[in-house]
Amino acid sequence: MRGLRRAVFILVAVGLATAIPMSAAASETLLQSGIQQSATNFDQALTRAITGGLDPVSADQLMWRYDQVMHPAPTSWWQTPLRDHQRLDHLATLQADLDGAYARSRSEQRDGFLRTLHLWNQLVVEAHQGGVTTDGLDETQGRFAHYATLAITPNDFSTLSHVLGDHLLILQDRLSEFRAARTATSVSLASARSLLATAEQYPELDLAAFARQITAAAAQVPDVHSSAGFAPVEDQLTQIALGLQGLLDARAGAYAQLNDARATLATARADGLPVADPAGAIASLAWQLESAANTLTFQSLASQLSQQNQALAAAIWTKENQLSWNAGPGKLIVVSLSKQVLTAFQDGTPVLTSYVTTGRPWLPTPPGVTSVTAKYSPFLFVSPWAYGSDAWYPPSWTTYAMLFRGGGYFIHDAPWRTWYGPGSNTGAGTHGCVNVPYGPMSILYGWTTIGTTVVVTW
């Protein structure tokens, strides 16, 4: 019996000794299996999240943390169970953080899409109120709102935002062009109305047609629904404004000619010249000017006043400039540098007088007595000065040119010039030639013969 009890004790002791390591091994196996399953689940979830549109920064951070969990630093054998429990906890934390990051990415993309949709809806309302066409676009309003209810991933909302954004840009461009065209038309309308108000200060002016045209143009504006539609309205307003400005300029020019003619008339009287006829003509033109109502009338009166002024100026010049050379029989051209006036004499009688422009101070027209040696029509002037120098000028055509001194000194018309007379030579004078307005020059060219004497005097 004693031997049997001993045998039983030994068997029980051996069984207990072997059961303890077998239980620990089973527990470790279960722990490793849990870690592997959690790791697999997280890896698959992260892949789906990245595919679905998880933001790259969060994805990179989670991948780095996952790598740290799955490749821990080596530890002692007795620490392994504790480390594995910690890995399992870290994987659970990673999964929760992944779910949170994915939810934030989805929320951000959804909010971005909703902001774009809100802006789109506002622009559609503005377009409809302004009459701007939304052909091919306005149906997207309901369509995209429906698609938003079906979107699941951040990428779904991002794709919707991009597609809607393309439509948004098209509508923004249409509205921007529409606003710019509407503003430009409003400015043109304001300008035309301002010019009309200025012209209305002169009750004698005929402004009824201008007023009707402005009213008609303004009435068209509310019915314009595209940027292109404003173009003809703005063109119409521009033409109205040009017409009004032309009328005001013609009126101002006519009164300026009247003042010049009266001033020249006063000088002629002071010089003792017979002025009854020109005085009567100027008085008559002044009376007509008071009732002038349109551009053509002002231009006609200004031209007639200019003719009276020129005739008086020629008479004054003749009296004040007694010639010391022979101004008897034959043709003679006299150029006054101080007065910037050219006078042509036939047998001692002036037949043509015109303001001119002579050489600038550093390239003066030389005084002296010469004669016309050549005539050209037309004639191309080519600069003898190098390109880049202050005196260089591009090749320039003229209709009439008469050489009166060696070295390239000509009397010629100048289509590029708009100002002649005293002072015109001080800044933008010629390079030594004598510039004559086209009208007088065309007469002078036909009248002058080769050999005609030319006197340039101070």
C-alpha cells in the first residue's frame, strides 16, 4: 500500500509540473493570434481609408505608428507577454485614431463641397436676377444636392467639389464679364448724361435728338442679359458722347476764332488800316454765332472767322514789315521767323498768307535770300541723323515739297503736325525746314515756279 501511494503521488506531481508550461504556451499563442488579427484588420482599414480619401498627413502618421507597433525593440523573454499585451492595446488605439481621422477627412471634404454648393446657389440666384444665361449649368443645382446624399467617402465629396467647381468657374466668368460690361455701360451712360447736362447750359443748342438717343439707350439696359448684349448699347452711348463732345468743341472753337478775329481787328484799327468790310463781316458772323445750334454751323462759322482773321493778319504783316529788298514785279516768298508767318507776293501784292512752323532752336531755319531750285510731289523725307539720336525721325511722306536752300531745306506740308504759328517752333519745331498747312501749301506749290525768290527774315 505504501508503494502504491508513492506511485500515485509521483504521477500527480509530474502532471502538475507539465500542465503549467502547457497552459502558458496556449495563452501566448492566443495573444499572438489576437495581435495578428488586429494588425490585419488595421492594415485593411487603413488601405480602405487611404483609397477613400484619408488626408495624406494623417495616413503617413498612422502608417509610421503602425510600423513602430509591429516592429518593437527586442526585450527579455520574461517581458514578452507584457510587450505583446501593450502591442494589442496600441493596435486598438491606432484603429480608434484611424476611425477618427477618416471621419474628420470625410467631414472636411463634405464641408468643402457644401461651401462650394452654397456659393454656386448664390451665383445662380444672382445670374437669374441679372438675366445672365446659365445654359447647361443651372440643372446642376439639384443634381449635385442629390449626389451629396449618396456620397460616402472623402473622395466622393472631393470629386463632387471638383466637378461642381468647374461649373462654378464657368458661371463666375459669365458673371464677371456681365458685371464688367454692365459697369462700362453705366459709365458710358453717366458720361453721356454729364455731357448733355453741360451742353444744356447753352439753350440755343439743338439737343433734342441727343436726349432722345440717351433715353432710348438707357431703356435697353434692363433687357440686356449677357456681356455681349451690352456692346451695341455701349457703342451707341459712345457715339452719342462723341457727338455731344464734338458739338461742345465746335462751339468753343468758333468762339475762340471770334476772339482771335476781334483781337486781330483791333490791331488792324490801331495800325490805321481800312477795316470797314472785315469789321462788318466779323460782326455778322458773331451775330450768327449767338443762334448757332449744331456742329456743322459752328464749324462753318469758325472757318469764315478764320478767313477774316488771316486776311487781317496778312494786311497787318504787310504794313508792319516794309521790305528792304525788291518786292516789285515777279513772285516772292517771305518767311518771318519771329512771327512764324509765310507770305507769297505777286508783283508786290500779297496773294497768300499762312502761319508756318520753322526750325527748332537747336536746328534753326537759316535766314537769308535764296530761291526755289526743285519741286517734288510727293516726296519722302528720310532722316540724315542716326537712329537713337534726338534729331532722328522715321521716314515720312509729304504731298508737296520745294527745295529752297542746299543742305536739305524745304518748304513742305506736314501731315503729322496740327499746330502752326507763333510758339510752334520752340519745342516741336522742324529740323530746319518750313512746314506749311496742307491747304495753303497746295496753293503755294501750284503758284511757285522754279527760281522764285525766297526770303527768310527775322
